[in-house]
Amino acid sequence: MVVTKATTPSAATEGQLRRRPSEALLCAWLLAVLAAGAEVPKIVILGPPASGKTTIAMWLAKHLSTNLLSVESLIAKEYSPLAADARMHYQKFKMVPDMLLIRLMQERLKEEDCVRRGWILDGIPETREQALTIQTLGISPRHVIVLSAPDTVLIERNLGKRIDPQTGEIYHTTFDWPPESEIQNRLMVPAGIFEGETARKLLEYHRNIVRILPSYPKILKVISADQPCVDVFYQALTYVQTSHRSNAPFTPRVLLCGPVGSGKSLQAALLAQKYGLINVCCGQLLKEAVADKSKYSDLIQPFFEKEIAVPDNIIMKVLKQRLDQQDCVERGWVLHGFPRDLDQAHLMDSLGYKPNRVFFLNVPFDSVIERLSLRRTDPITGERYHLMYKPPPTIEVQARLLQNPKDSEEQIKLKMDLFYRNSAELEQFYGDAITLNGDQDPYTVFEYIESGIINRLPKKVP
């Protein structure tokens, strides 16, 4: 049993790598494969406390020349108002609200080095809610690694941890004790390192990880951390250099239709993640066109300011520009948010944008009300709650929660009525459309959608 360090590889470990020439050659070969044109890394590494996930993440980042992102690195970012806000929250509440953390991730992942060289998320997402939100925003890893070891092993590892206050290096009393007496004398026990606290953190991790794993079907690998860290590293490196083949028998062009709250965004994110499709959200495209000061920005901005609908011809120009890009043409796309009525469908069809799979997600009014009208936000921490599925932890927090006016029952009813007034004509226009019950667990809905993509369309009985 070897303890991994949450720092750069030690000299001893680097020497271990040098003394294993066959594995060094394997590493060089794997890196050559990656450099020969593979897509940039997009990796998530998860694991319980003391499993060595940070060490493995750092080694992978070093060998793949990619960027390592953790909660600590995100909130430590300089010249970022979001990071400053996150630090303030952490100092006061010892946590960072989910949405603030995810906004920090979005900000970081848009930077040039992450776009060009990829990224590794160390210990993110921490909860199912974070995983779903990340997917909905289109942040899709290509590989997810989960490290696993018996709790008894992890507790033993954690209790022996020591930290050098000068360098931040992590050592262990049994497995990685520094030879220099000067370093030995200044080592300290990290905060929170005692058996009861370690057991509490492990229990919290186990509760969350079983709800996170279903978010990453087909791209997940579990690796035992109860082995030498070098072996864990090579298994992880071997896995992240593999590419996942799509089961789809054609280039998918998928259209998702459904009322507000039906789960279109999440299903689109799941499809994009599994099949490498481009997630095209019409509303998000318009927002990005304005934010990026594109050539359509001045056309769209007045409608945003007046809070009225953007005309179809402007929407179609922005949409056409995106669907004509090379990634959409080669990899396919999943579109949601457009068309919303028959005229828009005809316009899209006339310009040659014909989906080859169309799904309608039907969700009863009561279920949509339950999903949306019970959402709340804490104005102090920015944390989002759901009064049924994710209730606030205390009465004090519940008392200060606020509701977005768009989540009021009246607003939801108006949007649902508008959708169902047009849905019959849309279903008739897309004669091969598949109608699904969207009032189910999101992964059950995804399985039905996936089946509709992989299998031939059923022949309609005249």
C-alpha cells in the first residue's frame, strides 16, 4: 500500500519511473499517440479523501501538458471578481455555492489555454446537482476516472499525513517520510486530520458518488487506488488516451422539443457528451452573439432590452452561422429551443436544416410546476435550492430564499400554453417524430432517446 502525495511527483517516484524502462517506453508511446492529433484532454478525476486523486491528476496534467483545475485553484485565481467573491464565501461559510463554483469553471474553461490544451477537473463535480448543472451547460468530459480503496486503508493513509508549512509538500509517517531532519522537525499535522473527521468525510463522499456515477455512462473507469501510485498513474494514462466510438449508424442531427421544464437542456447535454454532438441551444446562441459583440449583436440587443421575442429571420441567421461550422457538419448536432412553431420549422427546413431524429418530451403541467415553481436562491450565498428535491439546511436559510419571477406559476402556465398550442402542428410537420414521457428519471428518458437514435425509425401505419 503506497500513499500518493498531493504535490508534484517526488524525486523518489521520478527515479522509480526512470528505473522502469519498459513502462517509460510505454508512456512515451502513449504520449506520442496523444500528440499525433487526438482531441485535447477533457478529464474528470474523482475519489475519496486520501485516494491520491490530486497526485494522479497532477501527473496526468504534467504528462499531457494540459491544465489542472480544482476548487482551490479556481478560487485562488487572480484578477477575477468571481474568484474574489468565492474566496469571501469560503472564508465566511467554509464552502463555495454550486452556481458560483460552476461560473468560475465556465470562466476558466473559456480561456485560451484550456481551449487549446484541454483540462483535468480534480474532485469536481462533488455532488449530483453539480454534475447535472455542468452537463446542462455543455461542459462534457471525454473520460471520467474514479479512484477506489477500502475505507480502512484510506483512514490509515489520512492519519499519517504531515505537511511542510514552508513548501506545502505532503508527507506520510509510514510511506513517505523525508530523510532530511530539518524537514522532519517542521512537519505539522494538517487541519481536520483525525479519525472521526476522516470517517465523516468518507461517509459524505460515498453518499454523493453513487449519485454522480450515473451522470457519466460509457466514459467511466474505476481504478483501484490500493496499489502503487505509479501503477494507478499508468492505468489512468492508458484509459485517457482511448477514444470512445459512437454507436450511432449515421451523423445525428437531433431536434428536442418540449415545454419549459421538460429537461431538454439536460438531455441535449447527455447526448452531446456521449455521442460527441454539438449542443446547440438557440437561446444561448443569441445571448452569446450579444455578449461577443458579433455582427448580429446590434440587431439582437434592442429586443433583449425590451424583453420581447427576437424575430425569426434574425434567429435563423445566428442559427445558420452555427450549424454551418465544420464541427456541426462533421460531428452532428442536437438542437433545442428552435423551432417553436410551424413557421419556424418551415423556415429552417427551407434552408436545408433537416433533423434526422426529432423527439417530443411530454411532461404534465403539475410535474413542470413541481420542477420549476419550487426553485429558490439564497441571496446571501448564491446557492440554489429546490424545496422538495434539495431543501435548505436550516429554517434560517429557508426564510431568506427568493424565487425568480420567471418561476412563478403564472409565468410557467403561459409558456406551457404557448408550447402546446403549437406542438400538434410541429408533430405533424415532423412526421417521424418520437414522443416520449419526459416525466421520468432523466437517465431513463435518455435511454429512450438513445434507443431512438441507434435503432431504425419505426414505419408508420397508414
